[in-house]
Amino acid sequence: MTEWFLGLAFLLGIFKILNMSSLAVAPDIYIKDRSSAFVKSILAACPIFLEPYIPTLIWGKSGHIQTIVYGKMGRVQYPDLKGDRHEHIMSDGATSTFDVYHPLSEHQAGGDYSLLVCPGIANCSESPYIRTLVHMAQRGGYRVAVLNHLGALRDVELTSPRIFDYGSTQEFHHMVEDMRKIYPNSSFLAVGFSMGANIITKYLGEHPDHQKHFICGMSLCQGYDVIQVRPQLMSFFLPRLYVYAMTENIKKMLQRHRNILFSASAQEKYGSFNMEKIFSSTSLEALDEAYSCKRLGFKSLDDYYQSCSSGNYLNNVTIPMFILNALDDPLVPPCLHTIPREFAESRDNCLYVVTRHGGHLGYFEGGYFTPSPITWIDRAVLEFANAVVTMEEKQQ
């Protein structure tokens, strides 16, 4: 009897941990006016926003497992892509790179369209989830340019003593300008994942001229305000583990490029770094205080995080936007959803989509245990892109 009871308790515990009792439902959509021409056109062309998102059956309703699987694997299967690498030497000597992948078929609308992708923290064109989206977009007739965050490519040496930071839009700006020169007849669509979504949104809102080169923007799983999210991430055990993992990843990057990042010339330029404090950091806050703030000249973490946060620039964006978050994202708590929700409800050309499941950049779907190689987030990006392109073509 005792063994039966313990077995039942164990199964019930697993059932609760996997959140299997949660229903798979259609996303919540926050908009200003459901009867507007933009919203009606988008929803008619994007059934994905009106249908239930059904995660992988056994574990997909757990935001933590979705996030962990994404963090460890990126995607279940991903293609080996061949692109053209472009370099831009910046004013401080840093070499910014991006990779261009050409369409594998003609776009259904017949025009020339390019997705300009900004990956998440410490990621690049080699990241599995980026490759999956790129290949799907290529087959849909899109050219895709992917920014490689400074320091993220393992086989590319830094040429200046700095890596990426959360709010720097310089590298993305140079990719945009280079793409304009190389493909002057192409229409651009901006796509950002997590930190990359923060960067593209901040870039679009920094100056109105930036938006005239894009027909839309897509912000996927970003946090909007670093200052607001700090206490949330450090108050609970599991979020702290994610922060620790991200911190270790960035420390490995710093170690890999240590010779140039902490060279004599770097110390002369930025001042002396406390190496012990940097490499013993167990949180992004500690690492940013010891490294990022000092390198960038900020007096406090709040000043640094304030300057990085796209929420301060979002209201300046006027082009069509698709903004996405998941309720079970352990890195972006629901308290931050107020920022994009208020923005979407004040604009005629924005959809803020909130799914019940998906975790942080996971969005795996299909199967009982092994998910489909293509995720819900990949399909959502392409459906929204095609809808906006169709609208653009009709207006010409």
C-alpha cells in the first residue's frame, strides 16, 4: 500500500512539474482596434495567431523545460547552411561581421525581400535556432542577413578590445547600411530574438530615419526593461540558475578573447580591470558591474541598464510590429508585459501576442517526446512576414 501511494505521489508530482493539466489554447492578442484594416489583414493571413499553440505533448507545457531544451540544443535538427560573410571595420577598429543567405526560390509576391536578423545573447549565424529560421525563410523566397555578435564566432578573432553589449545598436546599424548598398532594391524586415529583439527595437526607435528602410519589425521574447527584470531574476532559484548559465557563457567568451580584451592597450583605454572579480562573477549583475560598466564608462548598473533598455525607445516606433512573449518564460516575467501591451493598444499597426506556453525562445511543438524540427516561433515569423509583404504589394 505504501509503495502504491508513493508511486502515485511520484506520478502526480511529475504531472504537476510538466504542467500537463494546462490546456493548449490560442494566444492572447493585444491590439488597438480589431476592426482596423491592418489587423484584419494580418489575422486573415496568419491563422497561427488564432489557433491553439500545441506544445510537444510530454514536456512542452513546462516553460522551464522548453527553455532548458532551447538552451542546451537550440533546435532538434538544423541544416548546415552556406552563406556569404561580410565584414565592416568600425571606427574603433572592431570588425563587425554578418552572414548573408540567399533565397532558394522566388518569393510568392515576386519582389525582393530580406530578413535582417539579430540573434540572442552571445549568439550568431551558427546558432541552431538561427539556422532553422534561416533555412525556412530561404525556402520561402527571402534573403536572410544574420548579425554575428562581437566575440560570438569561435573562429573569428576580435580586432578591438570589446565584445557585444546588451544595448549597442552600432553593429546592427552597419549591417543595415551595408545591406542597403549591396541590395538597394530589397525591402527589409527586422527580426530580433531576446537580446537581439531589444537591439532591433532600440535601433528602430533611436532615430526615425532608421525605420524608413524597414517594412516591419518582429520582437521575439525580449524583456524591454532590464532594471525591472533584475529583482525578478534574482529572487527565485531557477531564474538564478539561468542567469548563472548565461554568466558562465559570457565568461567563457571573455576568456577565449582574453589576450585582446585585457591587453595593455585595453587597460590603457578603459582603465585597470579587476580580473578576479570578473572571472569569479556568478551573475550578470556582478559581471556587468566589474566589466561592462567600466568598459563603457557608466557610473552605475542602473545607468547602464537604463541606456540599454528598448522600452525607453519603443514609443518612437511607427512601422508595423509583431511582438511576442510567453506567459511561462522564466526570464521575462509577466510584469514586463505591460510595456508592449500598452504600446500595442495605442497603435493601429501592432500585434502583441502572448502565448500560454513556449518558455524562452523554445516554442517546440509536435510529437509526444521528440518535437518537430520547425517550431511555432519559426512559423509565426514567416506567416507575419508574408502577411506584411502581401499588404505592401497591394499598396504599390
